[in-house]
Amino acid sequence: MTNQDPTIQPPLSGEPDAAVLAQAQSRTELGRLTLHEERANVEVVRGGAGSVSVLRRVVEREELVPVQLVRETLEITVQDGQGLVTLNGEALEPGRTYEVLVREERAEVTKQVYALSDVVLSKQSRTVTHQETVTLRRETLDVRDPHGLTRELAIVDEDLR
């Protein structure tokens, strides 16, 4: 069994050609070429598209609230010739009316806080597939033989050992 490349035609006779064998042994390497190709490397870069600020503000407004208040007073009218009437140690004049405050209502304002509305803030991420077109280059070896000197050389690996 031979390790011969199936694309290379074996020599016609069972014996290797002496000229081909001599030429293979006298072969000198002139140099080597490394062919390169580009490959795409895609990185995902996070960037801010924008930003928002969420603030809770307090807005003030003035409101006029009507309130009915009751005020009770005592009216004292002194009649002429009825005797002496005093208020807090002072004599009241006849023919005049005096008013004494008995009870008075005052408005006392208190505030209560009620829930007006609920606001839900949420964040959502979506994954989308994006197609990026990339042009990649590859080096190839191009040998030109304008004079047609190229021929196929059949060398059997076993014969070179």
C-alpha cells in the first residue's frame, strides 16, 4: 500500500524513472510564502442612546374654600330709667346697645394626603438580530506561465525514501 496522492499519476513501469528520482533528490527550496486571509471579528459595543430624568415635583396651588362660621353675641340695650347696669365694672350708658361675644367659631385647616395615581416605571430589553455586511479578503497564489513550460511531475513517495 502506498501513501501516494491520488491526483498524481503513477509512472507507467514498476521501476521509478532514474531521471525523476535524481531530480527529486537535487531539489532546493527557494523560499516559502505564507498566504493570509481576513476573518471577521464582531464586537458588541454598548452606547447610550439617550437618558431621561425622573423627578417627583410638588406643585402648589391656592384654593378658596368657603366655610360658614357662626358667631353668637349677647346684645345689651340699656333703657333710660331702668337702673344702673355695669359691664366689667364700668357703667353702661342708657340708650346705647352693647354687644358681648358669647361664642365664636374659627376655621381650623388641616390637610390630608390621598393617593392620586400610581405610576409604574419599567425597563425592557429586546434582542434583535442585525446583519452586518463585511468584505473579507484572502491571498491566493497566482503562477503565470506565459511560455507553457509547466508540466506535471509524477513522483512516488516510496521511491524517495
